[in-house]
Amino acid sequence: MVMNYEIIIFTPISALLIGFVFFTILKKRKRSAKSIYKLIDDLEKKYIY
């Protein structure tokens, strides 16, 4: 009975933690891609125009 109680408590907590970490990594990755495009755009403006 005690073992089932621990599984019921810790499974949603661990799933929520994994989801939060995954979401944070995705958000950082998106931001870095946007900054790379901005950097390329700035370099094009500087050297081409």
C-alpha cells in the first residue's frame, strides 16, 4: 500500500519536472536561432549595402 502511494505522488511530479526542462530547452533554442538570423541580417547590411 505504501509503495502505491509513493508511485501516485512522484509520477506526476517527475513528469511535470521533465516537461518544464524540455520547454525551457526549446525556448532557449528558439531564442538562439532568432539571434543567429539577426546576426546574419546585420552582417549582410554591413557588408553588402
